[in-house]
Amino acid sequence: MDMSKMMKQVQKMQSQMSEVQDELAEKTVEATAGGGVVKVVVNGQQEVVDITIEPEAVDPEDVEMLEDLVLAATNEAMRKVQDMASKEMGKLTGGMNIPGLF
């Protein structure tokens, strides 16, 4: 394979990766904890964009429980968004695991 052809393929892949990253930025995932009393929404850029806490989750005598629920929902949302990003990038890379992509 000549070098110019390979460089064109690399440039094409970079362009496609940029498009996928833009698409991921538009997508969100949602995770809940405590039977749905805490909900966290994360976008494809791994930013928390919304947290909803139902009033019944708020117990002034047990703040630690609420903290645990928020943490659990956030961690689950992050796992989901990483899985989503890996799947989308996997479509582009043909399933190759390229370090640093996601």
C-alpha cells in the first residue's frame, strides 16, 4: 500500500471519528437508583446534564443514603455512556480496540 493512499484513509477515518463524536454529543443515557427516586442523565461527551431527585428520597436524617443513590446512578450512567461510545466507535474501527478513543 502506498503512503498517500494510507494517509487518505487515515484522514477519512479522522473525519468519520469527528462525526461520530459530534453525534455522541447529541445523545444521552439515563440511569436510576433507589427504584427510580434518583435519575441521572449523561451526554455522549460524558457530562452529567441532569439529576432528578424525587422528594421521597430526601431524608434529613439519612443524607448518606441520598449521596449513595446519586453516586450509584451517576456511575451507572457513566458506564452506559462509555458502552454507547464504544459501540459507536466500534462501528467505525471495525471492532478494533484503539486505545484513547473511548
